[in-house]
Amino acid sequence: MSGQPGITPKTIVIRDIETLDEMHEVEQLQRDIWGVSDLDVLPALALRPQKEVGAILMGAFVEGRMVGFVFGFPGILNGETIIHSDMLGVRSEYRSQNLGYLLKLAQRNAALALGVKRITWTFDPLQSRNAHLNFSKLGVIADRYLINYYGETSSFLHQSGTDRLWVTWLLDREPVSRVDLDGIPALIRVGENGEPVVNTVDTDERHLVIEIPGESNPELWREPTRAAFTSALNAGHIVTGFYVVERDGQKTGLYF
């Protein structure tokens, strides 16, 4: 693996977090990774009983030190037992090590061992690295755009608002095939100076594209991308790629 000196696949261990002491480490990771105050930290005393009733809490350890974790709790969605993956965090100095992907794969295996075939979570659609992980590597899909979902929090990451895509990871199905983007109409393109260029496009098209830059300015991009996602999803599309919205199969059981 490239990135942090001295880190190799053999030194990374992904395993269940079991002890109360380790759960307190998860508390500190929340503070360090997201800069949240104690009021917004999910405490160890809540993590422990959730583990007893099916929550998945796993850590990434490098030479015995916890450097990342993933947490998801069981729920019922449309009559089906699911895992909702509420948190995935990796220390900044280890984010080039593919740990987020490895933690999600471990979470998938744990969910399947429980008989669960669907994991959901939310993420900021303006975060291109997360979008690449979620859609390009894991193969999630999305049919919900949530405006200001978490409201105001103490995290520095939430200063630009908390709009979120609600994504679904279907563990027992093959990822949606990638689409050739050439010639597909775009609701938004990235302009020459990195600005959003909004196009007038017929939402009856089978496929549509929503472009974002690698590093987006939320003050410029939040409103136009919010409008693009909500108009496409309201017209019956599903987000099946980064960012491709597709009309076929919506609400028919092909995906959901």
C-alpha cells in the first residue's frame, strides 16, 4: 500500500470492537475525526447495548492502535431488517490506505452473517471521494435526497449544511453496470473555472448526468446540485453511479 510510511496490508487488522475501553476509543475518534463536541458524540454507554442486539461495530487497527471504525445499527425498513451504517471514520493520516473500503467490506460480511441483505447510510453528495467509494467501488444506489438532514451540529464538516443522499447497498445483488457517459444529457456540468453550469434537460431521458468537481465550493454547488438531484429523483430516476441517474427499474423491485 502507498501512503503512510511503514503501513502494509499485514499491519492492518479489521476486527470487532468488543470492550468498553475500545468503545471509549471510538468516542475519542469521533472527536478527532469530525471535531464534534461531547454533545454530538455517540457514547460508549449507547454503543454497548446496541452491540448486544445486532449492531455492527468494527475497528481498523494499525500496530494495535485504532485508526478507524464503522458503526451500524439494525432497523426495520419497509418490513425488512436492515443495518443502517451511521458512522464510518478514519484518521486523516490513514485515509490513503483504503481503510474505508476495507471497513465497509468487513461490515458487509458481518451483515450477511446476521442474515441481513441491505445496508443503508447517508453522505454529503458534494464529497467526491465518498461518492467514488460509495457508487464506483461499493455499487450503492440512491433514491432519496434529504435536505438539511442533521440540522446544525458542532462538527466543522457540517458548516456548509447537511444535505444528504440516502444510499442503499444491496448485498445479495450485482452492482449496476456502468454506463458510457458519452452523449448523456447533463443536468449540471463543471464549467471552465470550476463553476456549476446548469442545463435545461428533459427529465424523461433514460439517463442523466450530474457533474461535480473534485473539490467543490458548497456556497456555489449546494443549491444547484440540490435542485438537480431532487428534480431527477422526483421524476422517478435512481442514482446508480457517480453521478448517473437512471429511469429504468425505479420502484419496480429491480433495485428496491
